[in-house]
Amino acid sequence: MKSLKKELIPASAEERGISRGERLEQLFYEKREINEKVLIIYLCAGYPDLDFSRELILTAVKAGADIIEVGIPFSDPLADGPAIQHASQQALLKGMNAAKALEMAADIKKCTKIPLLLMSYYNPIYRYGLEKFCGDAFKAEVDGIIVPDLPVEESEKLVSITRNFGLGFVPLVSPTSTLERLKRISKTALGFIYCVSTTGTTGSTIRSFGDAKEMAEKLRSITQKPTALGFGIEGPEHVRMAAPMFDGIIVGSAVIRIIEHFKKSRESCFKEVGEFISSLKKACR
Amino acid sequence: MQLHRSAYFGEYGGQFVPETVMPALKELEEEYYKAVNDENFKRELNYYLREYVGRPTPLYYAERLSEKLGGARIYLKREDLNHTGAHKINNTIGQALLALRMGKTRVIAETGAGQHGVATATAAALFGLQCQIFMGEEDMKRQELNVFRMELLGAEVVPVKSGTRTLKDATNEAIRDWVTNVRNTHYIIGSVVGPHPYPTIVRDFQKIIGEEIRKQFQEIVGGCPDYIIACVGGGSNAMGTFYPFIEQKKVRLIGVEAAGCGISTGKHAASLSAGSRGILHGTLTYILQDEFGQIEPAHSISAGLDYPGVGPEHAFLKDKGRVVYTSVTDYEALEAFHLLAKTEGILPALESAHALAYAAKIAPKLKEDNTIVVTLSGRGDKDVQCVLEQKRRKGN
């Protein structure tokens, strides 16, 4: 029943005269109005295999995810912890790559209207060609792009290309970012700002939410743009702790760990992943 | 005070790393430029290089080698005579002093063969810093003694089990650790790679090699050498050797990469000769990658050259045509290893043997009044086991 709500968002943002990036941002504002948090679920394209990962995305949508972040696997994912490293490696062994991930995104968009973000390290995008990648992402109905190893010093070119296509651009900020950097970074954001919960890689243990709180306060003082907290969010308890400070929550490694554990049987894998996401969704309300 | 020098060499270089470490890179850059303009820092660094590392290293005329090859006279820059047996320590002493200035209590490093790991562990012991070294599980097996050496020096060696379990993945893991512990940790990168300001810092700490060559060659022979040859993996000994000669246009600079089993076999580590533009470990440079931008594993008999990227300044110098980059195979490097051992009584590191192998190729074609300087980046004791295995495999 929850997924019905999503049908209210028009298929093509352009029909409403706003870009996909703006629509993405709009989603956060709508949730703000009803005091609900946006749930973003990360899944790795091609893990455990191509077909399986597509089914998992649809499972996540049904279970209440508001946005899906599809990871394009990379051989050297230096911002990722063991869970996503392993998933990426498995996906690469199954032959996943940027071109296939774009195809998969287009496929998914035929089945659901859910906003879809592509997460990729910079080299696969650079190799594909920045213009071509964004153009193909646009054609595939992708809504935005996240690049974890592209700091504001290097992002100007990609930001301007994503803007030309009306795609969202989701930059990352960290507890170590200075106020000056936060200002610069938040200007590049279209959609939301990805707040890294702790110094560390994805799936790290969050020792305290002190860092996150401080970061949220700093951001609030300089921008109204939506923010979402990710890295190390383990379950509903974490979601509830982060909820007062952020507009959205990103969960990746915790989902990947469940998939890894149950992947031998698709049915139980879908069931476990679905139940986990539903529990996160409840905590978002 | 100079604050932000360019992060780029032409279009190469940059800072392609997670946001978490960006403030640390800024801090490092600022501290570095403060340090190099600080007489006390310079005095302290020079003191340790002289009294502890044993600099200057000799520029040695390899007379019997030159005679054997016939043709040009060959001089060896003996970085193998440094404390710990390689040029790596020039950089680790410098960076450990920077870590102290920044108030960091812990240093980390990646290592392939173990030379940079040993050099980092040494500097950490000398200055009382806590030290962890990331090393691929495969490399730990191949270089068991170096692992023990690092442990004797008080460092903890962390086995890296991800990816290819070699230098590339050890570097990933070191970056992940740095992202996690950035507040108290300085990452001592071992080569002229990684995000800005590392390629500049490591080059500057290694350029003492080239500066000494200039001075010593002037004293021994007069003028400048005709050729200078160095091996290139990440490229720190080569960058340090070449840098003071970049403006001496008459000096021909040659970087020698590892062709492994041969470039055409695909099993090599020749990023400049056979790679393409891309981003690895935070820098835009030449790398080994497939059509979708996935990094491909490198291969070389020498663990120190076994890296699928190269310093961005080398990429720049290649495009500018100031340095010529070539490559030699595992086999050629082994031949050169034996040649130097028998003619001069020196066991070179297999890395350095690549530079020697190329010198041996061109020397006979040159005249007697031509001169070649080869940087002997390290000693070969660490490779004796590997050479023995090669010999056994050949069945004699």
C-alpha cells in the first residue's frame, strides 16, 4: 500500500516543468511537510548476479524505500568497507560494468517510478566519458549521480554536465569538513547532501552520533537543502537516532550483509531484505 | 608564504579522494610549505640524512661493467648504500618529521616488496611514532623476512586480503585506514603517486638523489652526463633523479618500466608505455585498466614495480617528451642482475636491474666519451630468494 503513494509522483518530471534533480529535492520537501524521513537504500548492481540484483531493487521498492542508490561496482572501492567491497567484487566477476548498470537502470524504470541514483567511483565514469555517461543516464531515466571520490575541488565539470541534463548531483560531506568547505560543497548539491556519519568507510561502526549532530547543525546554519545521513546505519534504532537531525537516511552495508547471508535462497533473501527495509521505513515515520 | 601551488602537472594529478581526508590533505600541504621554508626543518632533515641515512651516497664509476659492455662509461648512483638499503628512506624521514610537526602520533604506510614498509617502520622507530604497515597477503608470503624486519622495528604489519592482495590493494587499505583515523594519523605514501600534495612532497624529498648526481658528476667528470636512467614503478627514485635535470635539455632522461613477461602478453606493469589515462589512488595519470575503467592487475618479477599506475608528473613529462619511457622484461632484468653481480660485486634490487638492463642495451652503441648515470635505487639482498627460485624453475 505504501508503494501506491509513489505513483502520485509523475513519471516524467519534465511534464511538470522541473528537472529530475529538482524533483528529487522536492521529494525531501514533501516528506519534511509530513515530518517523515526519506529512506534511501543502496544496492550493488550485479550482486549477487544481474537478475537477482534487479529483483532486489524491486523488493526494496515494495518494502518502502523512497530512493534507490544503485552502485556500479569498481575494482578499487576505497570509500567502502568489507561488505560492499565483497559485493562489488562478486558483481564484477558476474560481468557487471557501467554500460550494463545503465541498461539495468532503464529496465527498472520501466517497472517503477522510484527515484534512482547511480553511485560510481570516478574512474569508470571518466573512462565512459563524462558527457556520454550523463547522457546515457538521462536516457535511462536515472535521477541523479553520487561519486564518493570526487571532492568539490574536482567536481566542477561533472556538476555542470549533470545540471545540463537536469540530473541530480549528490555530494558527500564528512565530520571533518570545515564550515567553509560545507558552504562550497552544498552549492554543488542538487537533490540532497550526503552526510557521512563518521570518519571511516561504508559499514563502519558509528561510535557516537556526536559528529553527525555537529555536522547537521553546521549545515543547517548555511543551507536549507535536504540532508541524508549514511555510513554505518545498522537498523531502525540508528534511524530513530539520526531522524531528528536529517531529512533522510541511507542504508547500504546492512542490507548487503543480509543479502550475503541469505543469497542461497532467493525467496528467503527477498523476505529478509523486505522485512528489514520495512522496519527501517517504520522508523522513518 | 606560498599556500596553494598547483595540484596538477599539466592535466595530470589532482585530488580524487573521499571528502573525509580532504581537510587532512590541505593541512599537509600547508604544513609542508611552512616546513620547507623553515631553516630549522631543513637543518634537522639534513642532519638525519647525513648522520643516520648516510648521505651523500657515492656516484661510482662501474669500470668493469663499462668495459664488459664496451662503449659508454657507466656511473652508478648508489642509493643501495643508504640505511635500510634503498632510496625509500629519504622520503620516510622527511614525512615522519612532517607528521611530528602536525602533532600526529601514528603513521601508516602501504608496501609491496617491503622496502617502503621497512623504511617507514625505521623512521617511526627513530622518532617514536606508532606505526602500522599495510601489505598484501600475497606479498607477505613472498617477502616473509621483510615482514619480520618491520616487526623487529616495532611496526605492526596488517595483512590485506582484498582484491589482488598486492600493492594496489595494500594502498586501498591504507587509504581506508587513513579515512578512519585521519585525526591522529599521517599516511606516509611511498612513491610520487596519490592525491596532491603527495606527488610533490615525495619528489622533493627524493630530489636529493639528482642534486647529488649533478654535484658529484661535475666533480668527477665535469659537465653533465649524456644519459640518466632510472626504473619507474610509481616512480619516486626516477622523479628524484630526473627533477634537477629537467631544465638541462642536453641530458637525456630515460625511465624504464617493467615489461614483465612482455607488453604483448598483457602481463606487465608498464602504465606509461602501454596504459591509458585514468584515476587511481586519488590521482589522474596513466594506469592499467579495462574498457570500463576497472583497474587491471600489474605483473613484474620485481614487487616494487608491480603497480598499475605511475606518478602524475611522469605522465606529464611523457606527454611533454622531456623524459623517454621504455620498458624491459623480467628476463632482461634478471640478466642485468647477474651481470652487475659478476662484474662489479654488487647485487642490485630487481627494480634497479631494470634500469641497468636498459643501460646495458644502449651502452655498446655509444662512444667511450659518452656517459650514462644509472640510479641504483636499492640493493638486491631482498631479491636473492626470488632469483634463486627463477634459477631453479629454469631447471639448472
